[in-house]
Amino acid sequence: MRRIWMALLGLVVVLLALAGAGAIYQAIATERAERAYPPPGEMVGVGGYSLHINCVGQGSPTVLLDAGSGGFSAHWVRVQREVSDTTRVCSYDRAGMGWSEMGPEPRDARQISSELHTLLSKAGVEGPYVLVGHSFGGMYMQTYAARYPDEVAGVALVDSSTEPDQFSHRPEARQSNEPQKQSFAVVPWLHGSG
């Protein structure tokens, strides 16, 4: 029995050492990446943390791009380049994504649309806006349009989510979403440990 406990203790020590080494590696790699790849737009304080927004082109209405779950502003670079030939277009990173800093909980559509509203105001990005949202970004843009209708000229949805609990309506959808939901709970921890 003692040998089993010693083996388990050894395994725990090795795993903790690997996690520590991974965390040190992640800190160094993050620092180097931040120096090598600075944000292409500007960082704007929105109340204790900063969000990244990148606007190019001239004209009105301003097209505002929001990426899907796990995505960030760089995913829109080709679309942004094309649209900027005809009007002003901005992509941004939600709190905790891309170049943006982490924001407060809860990370729901109401919080995210409020942050976007503050970001646009503080960055001096004037409406009216054509809101473009992909996947979860579509849900956030729909929420923004519902909360601030006087600022919105239109909404374009790209394979959009419709509501936060869209997977709970049918048993098949709940089962297919469960692995993704579990991975979202683990990924932040794994990221921090390298």
C-alpha cells in the first residue's frame, strides 16, 4: 500500500512541476507575443479595463464587426479591408478576447452590449452603425440593436446564434453542445498553465 501512495505522490509532484513550468512558459510567451504583435487599433478604457477597437476607412454608416465565440478582430481583416473602400468599418475585441483585457462578470449579452456602447462612445466612433455579428457575435449585436435602436442603421447576421439558451430547447442540441460547454470551462485554466 505504501508503494502505491508513494507512486501517487510522485505523480502529483510531477504534475504540479509540469503545471508550474507551463505557467512560467506561458507568462514568457505572452510577454514576447505582446511585444511582437501590438494591437493594430487603439486600446480604450471602459471603466477599469481596456478594450481594443480598430477602425479604418471613411464614410457613414459605420460598419461594426463582432466575431464569434473564441474569435477576435483579426478574423475580420479581409472583410474589413474590402468594406473600408466604401465606408468606415470597425472591428473590436470583446473583453478577454484578442487584445482586450478581461472584463467583469457576468459575460452575458447585456454586459457585452453595454461594454460595446461605452467603447464606441469613449473611442469617438459615431453612428449610425450597421452591426455585423458572426455566431455568438450575432447574438450580442442583436442585443445591442434592441437596447440602442436609435444608433443602429441595420444588422447583418452571419451564421448567428439566436439566444443564450438556444441549445436547451431540444435534447439533441443539448447533447451536441455539452462537449463544447465542458471545454469552455477547462480552456482558461489550460491557457494559464501553458
